[in-house]
Amino acid sequence: ATAAVVLATGSDASIPPIPGLADAAPWTSRDATNLVEVPARIAVLGGGVVACEAATWLAELGSVVTMVVRGNALLPSMEPFVGERVSSGLRDRGVDIRFGTTFGSVARPEVDDTGYGRVHGGPAVVELANRDGDVVDRLEVDEILVAAGRRPRTVGVGLEILGIDPKSKLDVDDHLNVAGHDWLYAVGDVNGRAPLTHMGKYQARVAGDVIAARAEARSLDGERYLATADHAAVPQVVFTEPQVGSVGLTERAANDAGIDVVISELDIEVAGSALARENYSGRAVLVIDRARNVLVGATFCGPDIAELVHSATVAVVGEIPLERLWHAVPSYPTVSEIWLRLLENLREEQS
């Protein structure tokens, strides 16, 4: 008998039903991350992680980049200062950001299946529309990048035999089991819990432990058999200029979850940052559960802050009391000294 089946089929980029867009063979994240040709002019649809990262490196490589963003901010799920700083960084690199705008239609007479990361044919004309659908501008570009979300890759694997809608994400429990099927597991983007590469790998480790334990009739008691990080301890780095790193809950998400929070937010101005880069500019925020006095979220924005995220992740996952964090002394002179400044700021506010 089959002991286990694991679905780890990932996800596909979503192409919105905009007239002419799919027929234009636009780039998706696979093209942007397998870059072979640099388009002279490119329109990027979206304001999330993929859009911001791709706009960063395409601008650095010489493309004239126009970002078309339906909302009023980049990276809207993160702390508000993040979108402001990333927008400023992109504009400094010549990126034209059109907020409150989307594609009305796309026309590309010559389309060519040239492969990932190559320009997919001749120029395209993109009509830009406001939220009411009125055309406000027209752009001629050499390529289009669609970064408007992803959908689980669940079609064509036989899920309908189990009574599961193949066009939906797979609901799983913390053992990564698909509901109602104790032999079927889903890890990574296909379950929609935390669509990041490192979280997919994490889920795979948990599922592997669960499958092995069940095969040997061992107990599933213990944290190693539960994918608990998916809920409120997901780390992420956005590779823009400036970089963004976060883990856990934003202030808004914590409030929405009913958590009474206290915030410590400061510019990153420490000895380590002064040595790291001339005219260093960054900002950091900690989100604290007031009742438990533990960190539930942290966000950093600035040059090369990716390495700050894991220390915050450990603090969030470990639910380390703030009084204990005072004894995690940052080395001098490093950018990590911002931890001390943030804790000092909290102490001053609470005194």
C-alpha cells in the first residue's frame, strides 16, 4: 500500500484577464530570474516583491522601467515606511512608478517564443487605465513583466478523483496533510500557506519527519512534526535597494489579530552602519505583544540588512522575553547594534 504521496508542484504566475495581455506572451518571474536579454523598455505590472525586485535589477542593467501599480503603495503588506523607501530607491534609479493605474489593454502584433529571459517578439503598446477603467496613457515597450500574484499548480495531477477542486490551493494541517487524506501531503506554494522557497523547504522537512514517523508507527508528539512557523514567524527578504527584511507580524497584522502591541521604530544610525556604508540610511521597527512582553514581528529596511532577519526570527520563534533580549549583546561595531537602540527606545517609552 502507498504510505505517502507528496505534492510539491509549486505555482504558476497569474495572468490577469486583460484584453491582449496573455496573447502578448509577457514575461513572468521565471523570465525575470532567468534573464538573457535586457529589454530597452519594459512595463512591470504589479507592486509586490517580484515587481520591486525585478524593477531594481532591470533598471540597474539599463532598462527604462515603468511600474504600473493598482494600489497606492509598493509592498503594501509590509510596514508603511518600507514602500516609501523602496519607491524612493527605485525612482533614484530612474524607475517611473504609476500608482492607481493598471493595464487597460495590450497590443503586440509580433510575438515569438524565444524562451525564458529573452524578449518575446516585437514592441507592444500598453494602454494604461485608472481604477474607473478610463485610459490615461499609452506606452510602447519592448517587453512586459506580469508580477500580479501566483496560483497553485494543482491542475492535471488527479485531485478531482479525491473530490478536491483542482483549481484551488490545497488546505493542509500543521502535519502538511491534505484535509481528509492522511496519506496525501502538500508542501510549498501548492498549499498557499507561505509561498517562499525557504518555507517550502521547511515544510518539506516537517512532512518528511511526519511520513517517517508514521511509517515506523512512532508518536507524532513534538514540535518537529508541526509546521508552526507558517502561522506567524515567516521570514522574508526583498532584494531591492534598499533591502527589506521582515519576520512575523506587522503592526497592522498584529492589531487585526487582536494583539495589544507596543512599537519601537527608529532610523538605523549606529556605529556599525556608519562603517558599513557612507551615508547609510535605514529604518527598523519591532512589534511587541504588550501582555506577554515578547517580540511578534520585526522589519528592517536599509542597505544589506538581510543578515539582521535571522536574529529577529530566532527571537520571534523562541518567544524570548524582552528582559532576556537585553542580555543578547550586539557586537561592536556592527549594524546589529540597532537591536540595542530599539530596546533602549522601548525602555524609555515604558519608563
